Amino acid sequence: MLLPPKNTRTNYHSLILIHVQHILFFLKKKKKKKPRPSSELPIKPVAGRLHLPPLRHHNSSQKMGPRWKGKDAEAKAFAEPMSGIVSALQSSLHTSECKGSISGCRVLFEANTEQSELLDRACFGRVITTSQNDTHWYEFTLQEAFYLCYTLKCLKIVGGDGAVKTYENLWHFMISKVEKFPEYFKAYAHLRMKNWVVRSGSQYGVDYVAYRHHPALVHSEYAVLVLSEINGISSGRLKLWFDLYGTIRLCGGVAKTLLVLHVLGISKDNNSPVCLENY
């Protein structure tokens, strides 16, 4: 076997010694691994029971506030409160003796220019695009239509026969379309009367979303779920832990606070909207 020259072997030994010294140096300088926080420790069974890591304390005083859209949005909202806008809309519709017509599960309404502006500012209905520029058509949900008709008393609703429906007839029609209309309307009216803008929350898996003011000025603040009890029997929503946990996680992911409204006092004898006073 041929060996390299003597001086070459010496160089090899020197290189090996240098590498070993470097390795020992870095091993000594290596920092100790930081211990994992208690909140990240795995769950371990201890004596037949689950040993849970301590929970992190949550500061309840840190409440999620309104998220305004733009620097001047909050000032605009305070300058024009929603209560004044709804009052102006109520006066305009009542003076004109406006009527809406039922179309399936919606109520259609033709508005003039002034009424169209007030409806947009008060966030009632959805605009229907037509080819006629001077005509403003709106589509109301059943809750919006009944609120304008029964609560604000500024809109009359006409049935398919062309006759104006009474409160009782309209009430029965609403229940025939939506079985849980009484509790949904009670929750809707409760928020509206407190000057919250209420919109459908189907895209977030809830019943409603509530805005502090017009959606063009502020993001929705609450995701609303409506729970009810009929003759002492509660609905099956949020009874399971993973259902509640998933809903809370979903609301937190879209920066909203979960608001659960319990509507109590509901019975099967709801033949008249007067029963809403007992809810």
C-alpha cells in the first residue's frame, strides 16, 4: 500500500485536530433549549384522570370595539345618528301612504328618489337593478317588511289579490313562510329599536350580523344567534360543546363577537302579533 509523503500525513492530522476543536467549541457555546410554556404542554393522563395544562388568563376588559372604515367614518356616524335617519324614513313613507307587494318570501317596493336615499342610509331592503333609471325598486325580507309595517306603521303590504293585508293576516302569512318567524322577528326588532343595523348572517353561519351604523362606515360588530324556548322546550342549537366552540372560533376568525339572544315566553298559540309583547 502506497502512503502519502510524511509532511502530507502531518497536515491531515492537523486538519482533523482543528475540526475536533471547532466541534467542541460549538458544543460548549450552544444555548440550552428553552422549556416549552405550560399552555403548550401535551395533555397527559395521571392516575386515571386527564392532567390539563393551566389555562391562560384572558383579560375580559379588552372588548372588541367597532372597526371604522376610514378616518372620518366615526365622525360621520355621530353627525348623522341612525335613529334620526330611520325617523326621517318613517315620516316619508307614512306621508306618502306607501305600499309594498308580496312576491314569494320577499316584499317588493317601488320608491321615489327621496325614499330611495333614505332606505339606503337606513339600510332597509336590497336594490333591484332595472332598465328604467327613474325607478327605484327594493326587495325587503319578511322581517324588514313586517318591521316597517307593524312596528313603524309606515308601510302597507298588499297580497296577491290586490287587497291590503291586516296585521293578523300578514302575521299568519309570515309564519307560513318561516316557521320560526316570531322569534326571529323579535330578535330583529329588538336590535333595530336599539338603532343597530341588522343584516343576514348566513355567510358567517349565524342568523344576523349587527352594525353600529351604516356598513359603508363600519364593519359588523356582532354575529347574532337566536335561541328560543317553546313551551319550556329549548331549541337544539349550541347544546353540544364542539358546536359552541366552533361558532366562537368562526366569529373570532372574522373579528366579530358572538351575541346569543334568548327569546323566552314563546308558545304555540301565536295567532296574533300581539303575542310579541309577551316575549
